[in-house]
Amino acid sequence: MLLITCPVSQSDELVADRRIRSVVNHPTHVALSVECPACGSVHVYRTGRRWEDARRRVAEADTRSATAAATAASARAAQELTRA
Ligand SMILES: [Zn+2]
């Protein structure tokens, strides 16, 4: 059994193993093609520690660049204040 969230209906569905259409092993993750009991179409779910790590690294990089942009903006504002 497998718990999935249908991207169409946004509902959580408990799926029997026989509904798994294919399992593809990639270097970073495993892709499961699952026939959805909620909407009837096939959704792909990716699992794996390295896949999760890569996603986390991307999210952290986004946070860092947002912080750097905010720091640069406040530095510019402070410079304008000293000139005034
Ligand atoms: Zn679905």
C-alpha cells in the first residue's frame, strides 16, 4: 500500500500495490507511476533520500539569495540616509 496526494483533487488516497504501473530507478530517485483511484489518471511520484536532499539544497539556496538581496537593499537605504 502507498499513500499519495492526488494533484487533481488534492485528496489523500491509499493506493494498492497493483495500481503501481511502473517503477523506474534514477540515479537520484525512484519514479513511481501510480494509477490514481481519485481521478483515474496516472501520476508520477518521486522518492529517495538524494532527491529530497537536492530539493532541500535548492530551497536553501533560494532563502540565502533572498536574504542577500534584503541585506543589499537595507545597505543602500542606509547609505542614502547618511548622504541626506
Ligand atoms: Zn489523481
